Amino acid sequence: MAPGLFLTGVRRMASWPAIWIGGLLLLRAVSVGLGRPGSPWAALQAVLALASSPRFWALFGGLWLAGVVLAGALRVAWISGAVPVLGAAMAGQGRGAEGLVEGLAEGFAPLLPAALLALVLELSGGLFAGSLVLGTAMIARRGPSPEVGAAVGLAAAAALALTLALFVPFLLSTLADALLARAALLREGAATALAAVSRRFLARPGVFLFAALMFGLVAWLAQASVRATGALIAGVEPGGPLLLRLGPKLMVGTAAALLAGVVDLVWLGTLAVLTCGRER
């Protein structure tokens, strides 16, 4: 869990440069606008000028994209090292920290194609859901149909479209995680692992979806409880010294990252069993 905690923290910090640089440039634009005499809207004009600047978006977008790539690479590194160690531990053959390093060194590059395929699956789910929601909204703008049968049919179609918009991304995200778990454990190619995962999923779809729902609920409850605890601690001494307020926040943030790592590790282990275990 120690490497997982560290990688989780680094992944969360990967987007900080883009946020910091963007915020500093916006504050600079506001200060420059406020320093101009004669116009009460000078600050707003300066912010709008910055927001319409291609150089600003190139800088902000480049930093944000670099953070996304770094976070994704760290995620792949964590899976390539942790899943083989986890699989060996479940088989009664502990590999220890050396196994984590060996898995990272040997499995990172072979896992990249599977990671890209998993990214395509998740993006496809998002685009599919967005298209259905947009189409439903465009139909709803036309107003209700004067015929009762047509109105009922449109309502049923809209309900089905919105249901699919929620279900399909969830399904593809589960398949993407299962693909990564199997490819990391068995060192299979992306296409071979996807075919095997799809076959396992079609054989027992309820188990996969129920496990995904349960782990999603557990992760949400864990993070919500940690945030509630942090808010309670922060409310005890809101005006206390900085170090007194910073310490509990660091502890709460560490606890949240640790819980996220534990849930993710158990989720990967569950997927490893579902996708690589012996079929009976």
C-alpha cells in the first residue's frame, strides 16, 4: 500500500501545475485591469481578453494534457506492478516488494496497448452517453406531441435512451478495468485479453455488474465519511493556528488516499479472479 499511496498522491497532484498557472494568469489579468483608470469594466475586459487568447489556452491545455498523461502512466505503472503481486499472494506465493519492481519493469510497456484500448472503451462510453443525452434534449425541445400514442412512444424512447446513457458507460468502464487486470496478470495482448474478458463477462454479466456497483458504493461511502470527518475536525478550531489546522487536513487527505488505494486494490483483485480464475 505504500507505493499505492504515493502514486495516488502524485496522480492527484498531476493537474496542479495547470490549475496554478491558470489561476495566477487570471489574477494577473484582474490586477492589470484594475490598474487601468477610467473604465469600471477594465478587469472584466482583461479576463475576457485572456480567455480568448490562444497562447493562454495552449499553455493551460498543454499543462492539463501533460498532467492527464502523467496520471494515466502512473495508473498503468501501478497496475502492472501491483496486480501480479496481488495474484501471486492470492495463490499463496508472496513476491514482496521485489515482485512489485519486477512487475513494473517487465509489464509496463506490454500493458500500454491494453491501457490505450481501455481508454478507447471509456471514451466511447462517454461519447455514446453524450450523444444520447443530446439527442433526447433536442427531441424534448420540440414540445409534446398532440397525439397521445406518439407522446407515450417518445417518452418511452427518451427513458430508454437515458437508461442506456447511464448503463453503457458503466458497462464499458467495468470492461476496461477487467481488461487491464487480466492483461497485467497474464501478460496477454490487448485484443486477446479483451476477447477473453468479453467472453467471461457474457457468461456472468450479473456478477461483474454487481461487483462494480458494490465497489463503487463502497468507494463513495469511504470518501464521504472521510470528508465528513475532515469537515468536523476543521470546524472544531476554525480560527486556530495554521499548523493546528494543517495537520488534520493532511491526515484526512492521507486517509482518503489510503482508502481509495485499498478499495482499488481489492477491486483489481476481484476482477483478476473473475477474469483469470478457473472456470467451473
